[in-house]
Amino acid sequence: MLNLRNVSAKFRAMRPRLPLLALSVAALPSLAFAETVKDREGAVRKDRTAMEYDARWIYNDFKAGLAKAKQTGKPLLVVLRCVPCLSCAGIDAQVLEEKELIPLLDQFVCVRVINANALDLSLFQFDYDLSFSTLFFNGDGTIYGRYGSWTHQHDPMNKTTAGFRSTLEGALAIHLVFPANKAGWLKEDVITELDGSSERITEGTVIGRLLRAHKPDEKVNAKVLRAGKSIELSLPIQ
């Protein structure tokens, strides 16, 4: 499988074990000690008022987002946010407001979920300890990857988005070659050559070239090392 999350150790590390969150902190024992705003209901109402009819974000409706992703052919980004929790407030605000993220977010169907009660847990596997988590899907329900940050969990004022931005790029790179990447590329494969060049074969090289150097219907030519043998692969960009 051409799963770009596995082409290097760093790219694999891009998908930490990430969690989910829920609207009611009381319903999540592991978050019972987490610092929250004083007026939880007020915070939820304020979030709903601000986001329910947002032009970019589908509010609290994963199924609607999945249907739109399937219809448009875009990948699906799902942000799971515990609104009353102060943890991760910084990155949550930046994802919604940072102008530099707009060109990337425009390539996704974006969904903001603040109540996880109705989510399918066989699809959403999570750890309750994070107050902000994201998952990336294909419109057919295939999971591309996840993102979450303990740095932001421990520091509510931290607004850095570099890791989140890299994960967005990685999800787009995977989406570009889906579903061709369902076959032909194995998790254990190591890229030794990409598009005829063996210079700096890193996760950045893979992402950059797939996103910027290729157009739909073109192919990515690569050589991989599999069980000690060099194998050539050619996969179409979707």
C-alpha cells in the first residue's frame, strides 16, 4: 500500500496516537480533572452560534461531511473538540482563524464535531485525554491518518500549527494517489528513488513532489527496497 505515513520514520511519527473528545467533560472520567471554563453551557452555545452556519465548517455532523467528501472527491478533515476544555484552546483557535492554513483547508471537506456521543467507535478509535484531535478520511470511510498534540494539551496558549500543517499536507499526498495506493505498496517498503532521482528521498520530498510536481492522470514512478530487493512501481495520481 502506498501509505505515505509509512515511507519514513518521521512521516510515521506524524500520526501520533490521537484521541477524541466529547461535549460533556463529566461523561469522560479521564478528563474529570481537566481545567474547564466556568460556564460550560455558555461556551458550547457560543461555539454553536459562531460555527453552526460557517461557510467552511460543517458543524457537528460527520455523516454530512462524509457524504460531501464522497460527492466532491475531496478528502475529509474532522476536528473533534471539547469546547469547555481550556486545553488545546490555542491550536483550536488557530485552525479556525490562521490565514496561512486556508489554502490547505480549502482542499478538504471540513467538519467540526463537539459532541462525540453519536460517533461510530469502530471508526473513531480514540483516547479521551486530548481535548483537540483530528482525523482524515476518504469519502468511502478509509482513514488516512490522525493528528493530536500533547504540547497543546499541556499549554492552552500554544498556537503553533507547524505539525498540523504538515499532517494536512501528508493527508493530501495520500489522497492524491488513492485508491491506487491500496495495492502495490507495502508498509515495509523503503523509497530509494522517486521520479528518477535518489537525492534526498525523505517524507518532505514525497509530499512536495506529489502535491506540486504532478497533475491528475499522471503517474508517480518510484523504486522501493522490499525484503532486500529493489522493486519499481508506477502509480497514477487520482
